[in-house]
Amino acid sequence: MVKSLSKRAVFLVAGFALAMAAMDCGAEAPAPTERVVTVPVEVERVVEVERVVTVEVPVERVVEVERVVEVTPDATAAPDATAAAPAGPAIYKMGLFEDPISRNTWNYLGGPAGSVWTGYVIGGYHTSLYGYSPQRFDWVPAVADGLPTPLAKETVDGTEFWTTEVSIKQGVEWSDGEPLTADDFVFTLSTVRELSLGSNWASLVHPAFVDRAEALDEHRLKIYFKSTDDEGNAQTPGLSIWQFGLAFMPILPEHYWAPVVEDARQAGEVPQQIEALFAHVPDGEPTANGLEYGQWEPGAFFENSTVPDYYGQGTQVTEYANGAYEATNERLGYTETYYGDPTGDTVLELEIGPHFESEIFSIYGNQDSAILALTKGDIDFLFNPLGLEKGFLDRVRQTADLQVVENLDNGVFYLGFNTRKPPMNNQAFRQAVATVIDKEFVTRTILQDTAIPMYAMVPEGNAFWYNNETAKIGQGLGRGERIAAAVELLKDAGFTYEKEPEVSEDGAFVVNGGEGLRMPDGTEVPELELIAPSAGYDPLRSTFAIWIERWLNDLGIPTKARLIGFNLIVEKLFSETVDKDLDMWILGWGFTIFPNYLENIFHSRHSPELEEGGVNWGGYANPEFDELAAGLLSETTIEGAREKALQMQALLAEDLPYVTLFTTPKIDVFRPVKVEYPYTTVLGGMAQAQGLQHVVLIK
Amino acid sequence: MAAYIVKRVLQIVLTLFVFLTIVFFLVNAQPGDISRLYSLDPNLPPETRAQMQELFGVNEPLWKQYLVHLKNTLTGDLGVSFSLYPRTVADVIKERLPRTLVLFLTATVVSFYLGFGLGKIIAWRRGGWVEYTSTLGGVTLYTVFTPWFGLMMIWLFAFKAGWFPIGKFLDPVVWQDAPSDANTVFNLMLATAVVLSLITFTVFLVTGKKRLGMARALQAGIIAVSVVIVLGVWLSSGVGYLAWDIVRHMVLPIATLTLISFAGTMLLTRNSMLEVIREDYVLAARAKGLPEKAVRDRHVARNALLPVVTSFVFSLAFAIDGGVIIESIFSWPGMGHTLVAATVSEDLPLAVGTFVFVGLFVLLAHLAADILYAYLDPRVRY
């Protein structure tokens, strides 16, 4: 019976499969919508741009800005078909490893939906007053019409404020055709303030500084900043608060969200109101950045569509070697130039898209499948923030149809010290530790160039803010020289040895490690604990930890490296007894372009003892640094901020609350036979630039 | 029997409570909490972390959190997922369960069928090349490193040969502007499988006592007609091509799962049949002059079925939690992937909710297996 059942089963399965195959060939199956389109656009590809950008962002002074407004063309005229990329049914196919969590922007920027995956997918929906230019990250207007007025003090009803005015470009529209107005900005800002939205919203709309905004008319805004803090001390909304903060706040459509927010406000207390707002599924939400929601099959794919008649489509952007930036939008009828004369050599020319009909993010469960899919042509670009292991990288490099691009990351991996405890509270001790760490040896010889040595707290890739002149302690020294220099540093600071370390005659290695190291007060240096992520979590950091342990023991500093789970390290750093329990740790940070993170990490007011949740875990306190850091936050000119940032880096490189160890290159892979990018060199990698969705050309 | 079932249900409730408690405290034993994941941004205001903790309720003492979870679970409210906030756990399970069930139930059935069929054959024809080949091949595949084997299957049949898609459960281009979402199609597929299973079961139940030839003809005819009707319904539904797309994506993971797991059933069947084969009633059946197939299928295989079916029922129960390796390799995010991701990210409600769901299903499967025992073997009485 069973055998006959087997036969029948085979027959049935075969019949079912044939029938399904017939269905598949039937009229119901939609034809694939992909089409190869020739793109008649001249694009100059820039291979490498690494230069100091001189940016002038006027705030408290009048700055001459050349702004050429051309004759406004007929707004109803169709855009030039030869200049614009074709609006054919081209599809930009990308790969992800996880679903976005939500497509609700309030939740994305203010709640648990703020994952990188959510950002890749919905990050292109909304615009802001100002933003960064492509590739070079110049601070330029997005929907703002020109630059804001300089900050001015103004007294309203007896209260003094800092105020500024901004205009919004005429003709900017939401995807449903409604105009984007000053009221939309006011609505977004008031919602953030009234609901006290946290996370990224709080970084953009700093509650201690931002008071309110009001619409002067449909396209003119006035923004009010508090001129004193809660204790009545005078304060100025510096670049990090205004230009690189509030000006970057995404603007959400009031006509869609106002009723939703109104409903959410009925939900009870503020936490319930936030929950209700985050829970809203934004079906039909208008967007203002060229892309809108199309379809989402959780676990399989997410699709965005290009907004028809997107006002920004076809904007020609040119960046010049002399630092000038020019943008021309014929549809809205403007040409705007900043940072100098748009003459001479160009370093980047591109046309803002999207240059496709839709984009599809396919979700893969692992790197192997995703790379195979990329090789086979199922996808054209892979979002891979986890990085590619060397084996993968070698394989991908050998694949003819794939192109690998390496970019500098905007982040750092570091060794931190608990500067409250001896001997880590001694600058000479920290310098001695930095001296014996041979970053070049580990990154090149051991890690085979999968990491790049670092000496400053601002990554080299962030060229404008990076200080190349900081002290590079230990760089270029041999093993014997390092040991000798470190011993000298320690002895000069009052440390004593029972037995100094002995180095081989050729200076290549330590024959006998130092013993009986005592601190200047005569007490013996206790065994120090160095905690770092385990090899399973991060082989780079664990490798560094093991070598640092060895080198410190060679120097006579008794050290034990403990490679533990990432969660355990974080638990320890956020512990209430962090001041007592912590010695040294290895972790990493990812950064923004504007280096206000220096203040957040190292200002003494951010020590966990003084501020709950503060991230100055090492308790670093240096009045000179604090003054610079406070000055950076209130600095209103780019030049002033840059000067302070450079000084802060120099100070940190000497004082060493952290020993910066390395950064990693960001590796992106794509199919050049299918997609073309106007540039691929970009700080943080192409994935961080959201796969260049707004400029990619589909072949 | 009724008293026995009541007793077992009470045991299940008690076991579930213990299970829930252990799961809760085990998941909580991990260092840190989910709010930490959102706190490692140097530009993030410190108040945000406190806000996150309040939002997730992880600022409360552990015993208080436990009581809240206990109450919620008992009232059927599995809570809100932390990592997929603000989606409810029930909603997440509702989304992931059908995918897992369609893939793993199918694979379990196919694997069982293959294993049972081969086990029967190699027990009957001992010492032949079929036995050696099946045993060696089956055991080799049973012990193979699953991630490697899965990737090899993809590389060979999807990448090189191009016969199947590289992972995932659907092709986005086919599903663009689809009239229905994937979960609806998965649910329809499950409903179809249930209907066909019920028809098959009923047909076998009704025709079981009839003469062998007539019974087979009736069974084949009714099942064929049912399949044709079902196909007709799918064809006219407008979503048939979507189901076919899913079926295309299922072939490779099912083949992989079947190949790595059929050996278990095969060897169990073989051993069980070798015990039965020595029974006197088998000798009597042969002495009566019954054909070999009738002796094998009706007298030996049926009596050897008990342990095999028990194993099968438990396999079905565990199909609900999928397999994180297969789900990851084939980009088929289902319950297994959800369970691991929730545990790793300390998404307590989702981890506990998923565990409880799986645990409940397994406990019920045990109950079903006990009841099935009594049905399959009339000698078993409780």
C-alpha cells in the first residue's frame, strides 16, 4: 500500500507542479517590469576627492553670498528630456540583511525603529531646511531659499531670545501636490517639543536651546532659541545647535500628520501619546524628497517608488576644485552658488534623481546568499554595514561583474582609561601605554590591512575637521625604541622599577619584562584589567587587546585582558560603580560630520557621576578641554568651530583619555554593468550615503 | 480516557507555568537590557536612555516585570515587541508562523514519507545495495554540517545551474503590485494543505476496509479529483502565480531539509520493522500465501508504525519553531529566526512570547501523540 501511495504521491506532486507551471506561464503572471534604458546624461566621475573644504556659514555676521537667480521658466513645461535621466521603468535593486522596523518617521528618529536598515529604506522620504552636498558634505540649502539671517537678539514679552529667519523655496511640493510651507516646519518642531520626543529628534531639536518657530508667511520662518539656560546663564545656539542641528530636522507634512498627532494627544499621558504616534502606520503619507512608499512584504522586500514631478529632480549640482558649490534647478527656476566663484576645475557634476521608477530592497538572511545574489545579478548593490570578511572580500574581488569600493569610515576604535584611578590618572602613564602600542604592526602584519591605524579623535576621512598635526605618540618606533621611550616617560613621572625591561640586542623583542613597577607614591602598580569584545564579536578589537596585554606586561605593567561579550562591556560602562570597577576598555564610536561628539564624550559634565547616562565613562576631567568643548557648542562660525576642534584633538592626543587605535575601511560592492554612480568615494562608505539612491543611474 | 486527558491537560498547565518562569529568568539573566542598544550614540541626550527604559518597562524591578509578563501571558496578551516596537508579539507571530509552517511542515512530511518508504524497503530487502546506499547516504547527510550543505545546495542548484532562486520566499519583481500579500497566500496554501489532508484522511478511513484493488482505485480517483478542483480554485483565484512563486522558492530548502533529516525516520522504520518481521502473525500471513507487498505493507509496516508516527508527530510540533540555520541560509525569516533574534537583542516579550507559543504547541503535540497511540494501537488503553 505504501509503495502504491508513493507512486500516487509522485504523480500528484508532478501533476500539481505541471499545473502550477502552466499557471506561471498563464496570462495572470505579470511581466517583469525591468527595462534597460540608455541614460543620455554626461556625468564626470570623480575618483578621489580629498581636500580641505573652506566653508563659510555666516551666523552672526553678514557674509557675501553670490546667488544668481535665473529667469524662471514656465513651471508647467516638461523638464528637458535630454538632460534628465529617463523616467523609464528602471528598478534599482538593493540587498539588506534585515527588515526596516517601521516606516513611521517619528518612530524612526525618536523610538526603537531607528535602525540602520530603517534608515536605508525610509531615509529618503523627507527633506530639511539645510543638508550636506553630495560627496563633499558642504553645508548647503535643501528646501531653504538661501542662507538664514544672522542670529540676532530679540526680546519678546520680556524674554530675550536668539532669533533667525529662513525662507523656504517657492514651488517645493509634497508628493500629493500640496505646497511645502513654513507651517510644516513649525508643526514638526512643535510636535517634537510638545511630546518631548527623544533619541535623534532630541539631537536635532536640542531642548535646552530650541524654543519655538513661527511662520511669518507661507514661505518665511522665524526661529527662536533660548538665550539663557535653566540656571539663567547666557548661552548661544552654536553651529551644533542650529546649522548642524535644527536645520537638519526632517520636515513632516502637517496636512497628513496633524490629525494623527491630534488623535495621539488624546491617548493619555505623554508616554501613551508617543506610543500612539509611533504606532501609526503612515499609509498614504506624502513625502518631499523624491521617493515614496510603494510596497512592503516583511522578510522579503521593501519597495519605494519615485514621486512623479518631484520638484528636485533634474537639479544640476557642480562642485568646484576651488571649493565653490553650485546648484541649478530649472523647474523651480534658481541657480545658487556658495563658497566662492563657480569657476575653474570641477570635482563633481551630477544630476539629482531619482533616475529610476522604483527601488527594491530585497532581504537576505546571510552574506553568502547576498553575495551570490549580487554576483548572479538579482541585486545591484548590497547594504553591508557589518563589513566583509577577508575571505568574502577576496572572492568578491575575483568576480568580474562586481566592483569593490573602499572608503574611510567616520568612526574610531579606541583604548579608554578610567582616569579617576591611579595609575591611569597619570598622563605619563597613559603616554607610556600609547608608546608601546604598535598600531602599524597589528593593523598591517597581524590584521593584514583590514584596519587603518589612527592617532586623532576625528577620523582622517572627515578631512575638514581632522587635525593632521596632532601628536602621534610612538609612530615609527621599533620595539626596543618603544620600550625605552615608555620607560623614560614613566621614570620621568616618578615611577620606579625593581627591574627594568630588557630588550634584545637588535631591539626586536623584549627578553625580560619589567618587574616591580611602582607609582610615584611608592605603591606597586596593581594588576590592571583590560576588557574588550571577544573574537567572536570582533576579531580586530580582541586582537588588539591581546597584543596590548602582552606589550604592557613587557613594560612591567601587570595587565590581564578579558575578552567578554559586548553586552557585558556595555553593562560595566553603564554600571553605577564604573568609577571603581573599570580600568581600561576597548570599544568603538561612529561619528557625525560635525565633531560636537568630542564634547559629548570628554567634557567632565558628561561623567556618569554627574550625568545619568553620560558617556564620559573614564571620568576624564580637564578644565582646559572643558573650556574648549563648551566653546565648540556655542561657536557660531565654521572657522571658529574648526579651530576649537583642532585644538581639542591636539589636546586629547597629548593627554590621552583614549588611545585611538584604528578605524576600518568601509567596503561596498556593486554591479557596474547594471548601475553607475557619479562618485563612489564618500566618507563612511556608499551604504552610509544610502546607496546614493538619489544620484544612481540604472544602465 | 477522558480522565486521562483532563489529567494530562492539568500537567500541561503546570509544565507551561514552570517553562514560562524558566524562560523569563533565563532571558533576563543576560547582561544589560535592550535600552542599552539605543544608548551608544555620543550625541544622544542622556534623558533618552531613561525615556527608552520607561517606554520598555525595563526600569522596573525584575519580580515586578515577571508578574506583569505572567499576567499578560495568562490573559493571552503577549505584549509589545521591543525590537519591532510598537508591533505586538501576537502580530509578529501571526506574520512569521505561516511561512515557517508551510516550509517546515512540508519538509517534515516529505522527509517522513521518504524516510518511511526507504526504511520499509531496506528492512524488507536486507543486505542489498539499496540498503547500503540508503544507509550510507542517509547517515552521511544526517551528520553533514547543515550551513555548509545548505550553501552548497544554493551554489549548485541556484547559482550554477540557475534552476531555483537564491534564497528568499518570493521574487520581488513578481510580487510588485500583487493583488494579495504573502501572508494571505501562505495562509491559503496552509488551508489548501489542510483541506487536502482531511480529504485524503477521510478517503483512507472510508475505503480502508474495502478490497485492496477497489480501495486503491477509489483513493486515487477521489484524491485526483480533489487536486484538480483545488488547482482550479487556485487558477481562478488570481493569486495562483503568487503561490507558484512561493512553491518555486520552497523547493531548494525543502530538498535540503529532507536530505539532512530523512535518515532518522528511515532507520527508525527499518529497526521497528525488523522487530515486527519476526512475529508469528507475519509468518502466518506468509503461510496463507499473501503477496509479499501485502505482507510488508499491511502486516509488518502497519504494526511498525507506532514509534515512527510518534516521532513524526513530535517533528511536526517542533516544525513550529523552524530552524534558524535553514531560515538564515535560505533567507526565509520565520519563527526560528525570530526566536534567536529576539533572544540576542533582549526583546523579552517577543522571546518569551515565541518560546511560550512553541512550548504550548509541543505540549499539545505530546497530548495528541498519546491520543493517537490509542487510535493506532487498540491494545493501548489509558
